[in-house]
Amino acid sequence: MNIPVLSEAELEAMSKDIVWGVKDIAKIINRNERQTYHLLSAGFIPARKVGAQWVASKSHLLEWMREIKAQVRAG
């Protein structure tokens, strides 16, 4: 099995992209915690639950928001 070896810079960049918890996800998508929790629970936000915490990729959240805005503009 080939396991890719990542550089320190790649590992650091990946760790900065990870967002832990409803509170921090809510800040990125500009919603309150309750709205964010509902959206997460319903599966609308690209995130996963790890143990008791929600985890998301910041870059995936931003891309999701761009897609939502484009859909709204398109009608």
C-alpha cells in the first residue's frame, strides 16, 4: 500500500482548514449556533460529526456558500 508522505507545510495547511464545533462553523457561514446546528443535523452543510463535535473543512464551507449564493441569484 502506498501512503503519501506530506510535507510539514502541507500538514500545517490542512490543519488550518479544519473547523471544529458548531460555534466556529456558525461564524464562517454567518449564522447563529442554533441555525447552524439545524442545518448540520439536516445534512445541508458539508460537515461530519466526530464523536460529539461537528467538523468541517473551511474551504468546503466557503465553496458551499458560493454555490448557495449562485443558486439564489439564478432563481
